[in-house]
Amino acid sequence: MDEGKSSSNEATSANTKKRKLSNSSTSQSQLDALKTIFTYLGGTEWIRKDNWLLNDQSEEWQGITMKKGNVLILELSQNNLYGRLDDPILVEAFAKLGPTLEQLWMSENAGLTGNLPSIFADESIFPNLTILDVGSNNLKGSLHPSFSAKRKTPFSWFDTSGNQLTSYFRYSDNNDKHEINVDEVGPSNTPLENVHVATNLLTTSQCKNLVELAIQYTEVNGWTTDRHKEYKTTDIDISICGSELLDLCNDHLKTTIIPLMAQLFEFPISDLAIEDLFLAKYSATKGQQSMLPKHKDDSELSFVITLNECFKGGGTRFIDDDVTVSPTNCGAGVFFCGNRLHSGVEVVEGERYILAGFVRVFPGTPESTAKLKSLMKQAEDH
């Protein structure tokens, strides 16, 4: 046998094997990303971490599914992850997985905090992502509207339940607060215990703008009448009505509504989260909804803001107190415990537009827990 030829064949075979290994191994970019995820999410304490960082063959690392050297599935649910998901270094790492990642499972990790980064909704970065499960963690904050936007490749599974995420603005830190002078929202009063009225919460022009945008939306999409199963209202869901209306409402929540509610009810501002925000219409026209029967809201706190003045009737009636609170001026707001039995008084002339919100309270301290318990008991006693 020709030794030179044999050596050449061996070299060729070695190079071929090397090329095959290179074709099947993870790209350096994705490999670095996985190492970052392991480091920044407490990988040394994970329940399932077999082979992680022992070598650079990440297809052997537990929880990773790959194809042709690309990460397709990352399964880290119930794995004792801890860290801030919105840490910029982590966000950058996940983006490196974006071009090929199809499934990301990260549910039931109590130590996983921060907000859900909007990058996961960006199809230019994650074009193939169809499953995103971050349910039952400790995520907190405002869910970016891009998650509810229409996608070229719809999510087949998208779970954020069991967190403190909202589609609306939320203060994430008590130190990041907007102090509000009660005088800025006009004369305020408390007609009943834990029922507060602010007479000039929004300006006339701000109210008019909200109503006009809502009407423009309904001219194309119509009003919904079945979103609230028990006590149906003629309304539109602000979270899906386009960025302009949502952005305006989020600005009002940030600068006025949430700071005022925190002050009135004496909760830390980061304890409050908007669960539902809708613009509703009551009309005296025959065949249209003119009132709302007595009921309790599925929220710890609620508010109703009057958005126009060309109507008669309307208001919020607190049943057990036999008191109706009906500020008729545009921009006036009524704030109360949602668990208090109340009704929407009949509009007998014209149309009444309101911005209504259901607000959840997530106590972050023993003092807040005691305050919420007292508020709910007081509502039950009425």
C-alpha cells in the first residue's frame, strides 16, 4: 500500500468527519446564548441540567432539541429557574436563538421575575416561534400590545397566566412613582366610605379624543356585547383597539388614574394592575343598552370615568347604601371597591360614554394584605 496515499485518505476521512461534526454542532452564537441563559437564570441550581456546560455539544444538554445544529426547542419548565427575564443580557441571548427557535417552555418557575420582553413577539427576530409558555412564574408588568397583534405565524400556544402581567401600563417599582396633587384633578369628595369622586380627572379634549377613536373603531369592527358573561355591556376592549387608543389610555393610567387610586386607597403603587379596561356606551335609543343591573365586579377595585355630557340619567348606584353617585361633567371619575354591590343607572336621554376599568390588587407587604382584607370585608358588610 502506498503510505502517502494512505495518509492522504486518512486525512480526507478526518476532514470529512470534522465537517460532519461542524455541520451538526451548535453555532458559536447560539452556544454562547445557551451558556448565558444557564448563567443568568441560576443554572447551577436547576433541577434538570444534565450535560450543561460539560462540553460544547449542546444537543446533549438536557431540555434542548436541535436539528442540523440549530436550537428548535428549549424546555425549562418546572426547573427552578431564577432571575429577571427582562435582563438586557438575557434578552440579547434569547434573540440569538430567535431565527430557529420554535418552542420555548419556561412555566412554573417561581424565581423567574421581571417583565415578558416584547422581543418574543417580534416575528423578524422569532419568525418560527409558535409556542411560548411562561405561565405561573413571578413575571410582573405591562404586556406589550404586540403580543395581541395579528401574526403571520400565529402562536399555537401562548400562556402568561398565573403571573402579574397586564396589557396595560403598570408601575413595577414603588420608587418609580408619579406623585399626583389631588388639586390637579379638581375637587374630590368621598360620598361613601371607600367611594371616591374626582371631578376633573381628564380634560374635555382628552375625553373627546377617546370617544372619537372608539367610534372610529366601532364603525369598522362594531361594539361587543358579550365580553362580560354575567353582566354584559356594550363596549370595546381597549387592549385590542389599536395602538393609538391604547397608548392614550396607558398615558392616562400612568400619569393620573393609577397614582390617584394608589393615593385614595392607600396601596403601594406597584400593587395595582389593570385587569380589564373598556370604553362602554349606554343609550336611551330603543333597542340599545341603557343600564346595567345590580352586580359585583370581578376585581378588588374599579373605576368609571364619564367621557361626555350630552345625556340625562346614568351614574353608579350603590345598592346596599341606596345612594347614586352620578357626576355628569366630562372627565369626572368614580373609584370604588369592585366587590361592592352596584348597578349602572338608566340613561333616559342621549348617549353616555364611559371609560371603565377593573383593577387587581397584588399585596406586596403584610400592611397591604391587611389593608386589602379590610377593604373587602367593608364591601361585603354593605
